[in-house]
Amino acid sequence: MIERIEKLQIVSLGILIGLALVVSTKMVSSTIQKNEISVTGSAYEIVKSDKGSLDFEIEIKKPTRLDAYKTAQEQLKIVEQYLKDNKIEKIELKTPSIYASYKNDSRGYSTNEVDHYNYSQVVSISADNAELIHDIASDIPSLINKGVAINVYTPSYDYSKLPELKVTLLEKASNDARNRAISMLKPSHNKVGKISAVRMGVYQITPVDSTNVSDSGISDTSTIDKKVTAVANVTFKIK
């Protein structure tokens, strides 16, 4: 009886070893057949914006439409002279908006009696000089001292050679991926072969000191100096 049990144990152990060898062989074969390695590389460059734009708004409140319009025109002359003195040539006046505000009664309900008219004029400026736009954004609120009712929005800064830079960074990111693949394969004495696939990631355009990333990409326009980062996932053949 004991001999029979031992024989069964030996047979079972043999079967298990055989199965393990089959599974092991399949795993090795699968790795060899694929014969590829995928690596993510990255590259970045610091650039300085060479274009800038700025929007600001003149807001007038007057008892009549005519008064609101006349006041706005007077203030626009002051603004245009200021921009001319600061060498701004690209000026766009957006479509103005004018609407009435009505008085409230003693219970706080709106009446049909006009309290005043609101006149709003948005002005957009741009220049091939980001520093100039930055300086104007900081200084133009001083026109309040000349009676101009002005609200200044956040300026926008852009780098005009971004399309060319993206191509260059993609090449550098791919080279970085190759160097990483070489380092990974070195212990196994394998070599990196030709590229079989490349997948470009989204570009991250951020302030220089930022570490933020987004799956959909970031396109910062709030700073003059920017960091442009490219990512590439590259699949190489293994020699």
C-alpha cells in the first residue's frame, strides 16, 4: 500500500514538473518572438516669448446714452494717445456694449425707471515684443489718474517659433528614448535595433519652474519665459 502511494506521488510530481516546463517554454518563446522594447523619452527647452497681447476695458456709467457715448470717446482719445506714445501700432476696438440699469423700488424690485446707462468698450493690443506688452499691462492702469475708467485683463505671451521647436524636441525625445533603451538592454548584452513604432505624447508648455503636467497638455500664456517639454514613446527592435 505504501509503495503504491509513493509511486502515485512520483507520477504526480513528474506531471507537475512537465507542466511547469511547458509553461516556462511558452513564456520564453513569447518574449523572444516579440523581440521588441518600448521606452518613453523626453526633452525640453526654455524659450522666451516674442509676442504679446493685452485686452482692457473702458467702462462708463452716465445718466443718458449720449453722455455715456461722449465720455467713452473722450477717454478713448486719451488711451489711443498713450498707446501711440508707447509704440503700439496693433490696436483693435471691439464692438461696444451699451445697456440700461434700472432703479429699484423701496422693496428692492426693479422698476421701469432708468438709473443710468452702462457703456463698455474693449480694446485689444498686440506687439512682436512680449516685454513691451508686459510693461504696458503694468503701467496702463495709471490712466485712471487722467480720468479713464479702465479694467485691465491678464496679458498673453506666445512664442512664434513653437511649431519648429516641437519638431526638434520630438527628435530629441526619440533620441532620449533610444539612450534609455540602450541602458536597459546593456546588462543582457542585447542591442537596440530599428524603430518599429513611435507614439508622440502631448506637449507641456509651462512656466519655467512649474512641475505641472496634464494628459491633454498644457499651453501656458501667462509667462514670458516658458518651458516646452515633449514626450515620445518609442518601440525598438532588439538585435
